[in-house]
Amino acid sequence: MNSAQRPRLEEFFLALLWIIGTGAWGYFGYNGYVQNITAGPAFNLAGFILSFFLLCLTVFGLRYALNTFRRIWTTAPGWIETIASLCLGITLVLGFFFTIFSLVISIYHLFMDDITNLIFTWGIAACLGMVALAVYQLMGAIRAFEPFMGWSWQEDDTASRGLKALLRHIHGRNFGPHRSEEYLHGPLILETDSRTILIDEKDTGRQGLEKTLVAHGGFHITTLGFTANGATIFAVSDGGTVHYQSGGRKGTMFPPELKFWEWRNGRVQTAALGEPQTFMTSGYRTPPSLQNYRFLVPASGSKFAWVLPQEIRVGNWGDSTDLQLKLEETLPLNSTGSFTPLAFNPEGSRLAWCTPDGKTRLWNLETNQVQPLRSYPVNTSLTTAGEANPVWGLVFSPDGTRVATLGESGILLQNVYTGWRWFKTLNPQREQLGAFVFNNSGFEMALGLKAAPDAIHFSLSGRRGRNGNQNGPSNAGVAEYLSQQDPLQPDLVPIVRIWDLREDRYIDLPAGNAPIRELAYSSDNRQLAGVDEAGILRLWDIPPEGVTIRPPRLRLQIDLGLTGRKVQVAFSPDIEYMLCATDNRILIWNLARLTQGVVSSQ
């Protein structure tokens, strides 16, 4: 209610007219209804039905007027929303029984009284209208009471659990994560989506900004990319985003959603896993029953996984395939920063996860077999009850052969086929990981770090590549970079570290004043994009392997105008375009126009 706009002047006067009209309709409706009920043999069917609909119109008018008038008080406390929802639900329930009662009386007199054919036909039509009105009132009452289903229910309260089960059966999609067959598979349905707005900024926008897509209703986009031909963008929102109203008393949680957007002609294909769920709460708190799931989509966009603490279900958007896996251990579903401890391989044929105690599993979706991988070394002496999960995330290399498990102890790399493994220890007091990405060959990765000054190496002599001669790191330029940092945060400074996995050698790149939150390589591994918390995009030119080493060159640095820590970046397959997405916008950049005339500062 607090989020609603004040009523316009014409709305206010219309509400006043409704108040005046409902007085007259209510008077005639009530008198006509009561007189016919008590008339006995003098019962008038036409007058009775007209009186019934006049009473319904009276209630409708009063509801409209009250909804309009209460919007004048934009700072009303949250308890008013609670009382209003309860009153509306009770009114609709009473209206449902009143309609059923009137329907029974009308049907009785239709067949028992001596009436004309015209009145009989008219009466049948009126009775059908009563049936539709009764259904509308019942469903409206369930929607009005729906927010209160998020409250906790006592396990030993049989009546409460029975009522909850009944309401779920009647209108199950609105209560709790819905996982019925209806929503577990596609195919996608082409629809006109009024939330998806295409803005052409080629002529009037910033240099290089081709188009802007405003979509996803404020959801956090977790997967972003182009299809192979570059003509379609797919964007996945994880769901679980809550919009609060009435000072945190009422919330709506939105389901996961997948959009395939043909961005050149503006057509959108959308699939949502379930429907929005509303609940009543206090202090901007979400009921635990609505938080306990995870939604994943592979880079190909071909499948999706609905992950519960002890169950994984994998569906296919194109058919009715549905694989289920019951787990003995409990999966951690809360992400750490930009990491999650479970992931698809790029093709969507395998799904891997890591438990809090470091056990890693690989599920082959083609054979429906689960195999163990090397466990992540969890230092139990440093982990106590109530602390964050020591395993942060898991990610596949682009070729699907390697898995990187990230956590407080460091980075574990392993080959899922050969069993090869390699572990790199990170000291959380000196190196804090914020972003991670493989290059497309899988032999190099880029890390977004906050590092201690003595752990930074900005230049590397020798040749780049496996067979090259490298003489070791150098700290040239570190002092100058440190002088540009925020003096209030002198301990750790943001950098991007490019790591050659074959030789365990790296080079660091300056990355401004804010931590890097997202990194992406181009398909030829010659460009690296990074976005920090301040919304600054940096694009580096990466030298090819086997040439005389030079530090990667900062090609451009621009302010995206995006705020928040959750930003996705992706290159098109032909490297002509780059995507940047935040909670409610997807920016499409033309790289040639974006870098035209830009002079690097490095």
C-alpha cells in the first residue's frame, strides 16, 4: 500500500460518485432482497435477482472507494495493510456464501413457480452469472488470504496443517515453491511481454551503446549470453527476488524466469517456473519456506535444474524430460558473493556440486550416473558453527573437462576425466577472491582479487606461453597504484590476476578502487572484460600466447551507469558485441564503436 501512488484527481471524484451511488443501490437492493425473501407466495424472481446484483454492485463500489481513499495516506503503518487484507478476505468469503444462498433460492423458484419463458431464460442467464461470481469471490478470498500462508505453522497443530494442505490443493501454485509437471518443462511459448522494453540508443545514446533491454522485473540475472549465431540473447533470472510493500509487512517473491530475446526484431520467448508468491511478514523478513531452493541454467540455455536441499530435478525446456536425484547430504543453497557451490557444464550434460564438508559429486545426465570427484580440503579447525560455508562455489571450464572448486582455503582444480588435480592456497588475510573465470582454452583463468600490496606483481618479463622463458615477477608500478587508492582502506587493494595454470605463473593488473565482481573472456581469449562494484567496465587487450610478453593493455574504461554488486558480462561469438546486465537492464555494446577514438590511460 505504501508503494502505491496517490490517487489522481479524476480517481478521487470517481470514488466520491461511487460512495453516493452505493447509498442508493444499497437501499433499494437491501429492501428488495428482504421483501422477496419474506414475501412467501408473492415472491418476485426478477426483483429478487436484481436486488442481489444491486447489493453486489454496492459492495464493489465501496471497495473501489475505500481502496482509492486509503492511497491518500502514503505513510500509513503496515498493520493497516494486514487489517485491510483480512477484511477483504472475510468479505469475499461471506460474499461467496451469500451468492450460493441466492443461487439456490433462484434455482428453486425457477422450477417451482409458474413463470413465462422469457423470465425463465433470463433467470437461467442470471444464475450462470451467479455461479461465475461465486467462483470469482472464492478465488479472490484465497488470494486475499494467500499472504498469510507464509507464516509459520505449528507442527503439532493438526487443524492448521490440514487447512494449509487444503489451500495448497485448491490453489497450490501460490503457496511455496511449486514443482509440478506443469512448470518443470517447456516448450517455451512465444508471448508479447509488456515488461520487456527495447530502447534503441544508437543515435541518441552513449557512444557504442547499441540497444538497451529493460526486463526481468528487477530480478538478479544469473546467466547471460548469446546463442551460437549471435542473433538471440538468453538471460536467466534466478528468482527469489522479493518486492516489499507496506513497510515490510507484505512481500511478493517472483519465480525464476528464462528469456530468449531476438534483440534485432524485439521478439521475446519467456518461460517462468511457477507464479509469484505473496506473504505477510514483518521487518522485511522472508519466510524460510520460500528461500530454500536454487535455480540453475547452463550456458547453452538448453536445460534447467531446480535444486532443493536434498533433491535435484533437471528439466528440458524443449520436451517433458524430467530427471530426479535424491541426495543423502544437504546441499548449501546460499551463494557466497558471486559464487554458488553447484554448476552445469556448458553443454548442460553434467551437473556438479560440493557439500559444506568438501565432498564433490558429478551427475552425468546422459547416463543418470553419479560419480565422486576429489574432495575440497576443508580446514575444520578454522571453521566453527555459525560461520559462512567454507566452500564458496564451483565452476566448469568452457570445454567441460575441468572443475574449479573455490573456498576459504583456496582453489582446487581437477580434471573430471583423468583425475588430475592442482590446489592453490589463498591466504584470506592477504588475498580475497571476488570473481573467477576460465579463458576459453581452459588453460588460463582470471581472478578478481583484493590483495595485500606485497602480494601484487604488475609486470612479468620473458615470453608468454608454456614453452616461454619467464624470469619472475616484478613490483614495478605498485607504489604508484597504491597512492591512488582510498586511504580509508589501505590493507587490501583491487586487482585482476591472470593466471597460467600450466606453469602456475601470473601477472596482476590494476583494477581501480572498487572490488571486481564479474569477469569475461572473448571467444578468442584476446580480450578480457571486468566490472567492479562501482559499475566501471574495463576492457583489456590480452597478448596471445608465445609472443614477447607485455602487460595486458587497458583498452577502455567507462562508467556503465549500473549500480550494485550483481552485474553480468558476456561477449558475442563474433566478438562484435558485448552484453552487460544488472538487475533490470541489459546493455548491448558495439565494441568497434565503443573503442573508436578511445585512448588508453595505461
